[in-house]
Amino acid sequence: MKTHKIAVIAGDGIGPEVIDQGIRVLNEIAKLDGSFNFEFTHFPWGCEYYKETGKMMADDGIETLKGFDAIFLGAVGAPGVPDHISLWDLLLIIRKKFDQYINLRPVKLLKGAPTPLKDVAPEDIDMLFIRENSEGEYAGSGSWLFKGKPNEVVIQNGVFSRKGCERVIRYAYELAKAQGKTLTSISKGNALNYSMVFWDQIFEEVGKDYPEVKTYSYLVDAASMFMVKDPKRFEIVVTSNLFGDILTDLGAAIAGGMGLAAGANLNPEREFPSMFEPIHGSAPDIAGMNISNPMATFWSVSQMLDFFGYEKWGEKVLSCIEEMLVENKTLTPDLGGTAKTSEVGDRFIEKLCE
């Protein structure tokens, strides 16, 4: 029997609540399948750990995580801890140290999911964002000069390497080719005259190796408009770190809300562990109330199962999410229901076993 070693960083706020339900689902699937199982190791890292120790994770955290097959992350963030601390000292360190340069974020309107858009059917919103996840605008390069003085200056650099751009763009082309879908690149080459012109150039260069893939290129402002006005024009989308971060939150808004938003941080070569997470944040205002929506966590479970090669189980998880949305009986308040987090987990496991 194959054993997958999973490092669990439940994190802050609602993180532990939703991760607990995700672990329940993974264990149930392993039991139903019988050919594999999961071994979970929990780490107490996050903002509460920071408040106690002054660190978001242990000094040997990265070395410790290297031995795992995947990382299951809940949410990070808490009042009293600056956001740049919680982000840079845990999440971004993991992404960068483990070269998780592919960020996969599905933007798919499931049947039964709410959308603020009028006259839009589920088949009209079905896109997959491939976000560069290791450099770009989040490279952490820059300077802060003359702090506290009248001539204070801050410089934030975007770092776009040929290797970094080409590998994520080629990954997107390969996926579009395999799935027979269109590929759209989103940049801002008219204003960012170095980084985005470079990105556009590499997108065109790599495209010469994939003549069968139909491509489009949009400026990020136009893409934001089209995602609302005509979302069906997007299938596979590739973009930079910052634009991918912003546009996928817009995507979540039009495809059911943040409670249905999941993300995978992949090291495709599998030299290091990949990380799977719901992306709704820690929501401290509802933490401990047992009303957080675990559906995004289930979706990230689906992504993890796909990554391990259990695509049929990944599809089963997505179909169960959709069935529960259509059923409209056991949903949390953000989706218009009255169910508790644990009750959603109970019903979801019933669905898995049907």
C-alpha cells in the first residue's frame, strides 16, 4: 500500500476547522480505495506561534518539510501580526524554497454555486489560471532608503528571469495542448515596458513550439473587464505573480465566492513537496464558530489527489461539491445555508460513500 506523507500546517483562524474536514475526507477516500493511505504530521506554525516565539515557523522548518510528499495549509493571518510578516515568513518562504513555481487556481462555476453575473451558465465560467509563483512582483527585491526622513524613498522591483517566465509559460502551453483548450496570456506590456514586454516576447517565442494551440493576449485591465462581461472567452490562462493573485480573487467572486476558492502550489519536477490550500484566508471574525465553509478545502483535496495520480478521486470530490451545491440543504451561511462546518463534512462524506 502506498503511503503519502502529508505535513499539515492548519494555521490561524478558521484554518484548523476547515483542515480538519479536509483530513476527514482524505482519510475516507483512502479507506474507500484501499490502495493508498495518508500519514499526517501536524505543525503548530502560524501567527499564534509567532506571538509566542517571534517566528512564523521553526528555524529548521524548511529542512523538516523536505521529507514530506505534500503540504496541506489551512490559512495564515491574525490580528496583531502584520500581513507582510505572516506572508513572507511562512507562505512565501515555502513557495520559494521548494521552487513551487506553478500556482494552479481553478475558476469554475459549479452547478448550484451562486454568481453575481447575470445570464451566465456554469459552462460559461470554466477557466484554469496558471500563475507564476516564485518571482515577478513578489520576488522581494527592492530598497527602503532614508527611513523616516523627508526624502524617504521606497523601491520595489519586479524580477522576471527568462527561466522563470519560460517554464511557467511552457507549462501552460503543454496543458492547453493536452486538453485541447485555448491559452490566454495576461500582461501589461503597454505600461510596464521592461518586465511585461519581456513576458510577451517569451510567450510568443514559446508559442512557436505549439502551433496547434490557439492563443490570445490581453492587457490586465481589459482582462478584468472581460472576466466579468464575457468570461467564456477564457480557458487556460497564464500570467505573472501579482496579476494572477488579483485576477483569481476576481475569479472567485464570479464563481461562487472565496468559500469555493482553492489553490495548488506545485513543484512539477517533484524535487520538493508541493503545497495545497484553500485561499479564503483566516477569517478571524468567524473563527471558532464552526460556520466556516470547508468546500474550498475539499477542492484543494481534489487538487492534491490529482497531483498524486488519483484523478478519478479528484473528479469524485468535485462532483460531490457540485451535488451538495445543487442539493442546497447542507451549506454554510456564506452560501445561504445554516449548516455548521462539521455538518458539511458529515454530509460530504455521505456523498463520497453513495
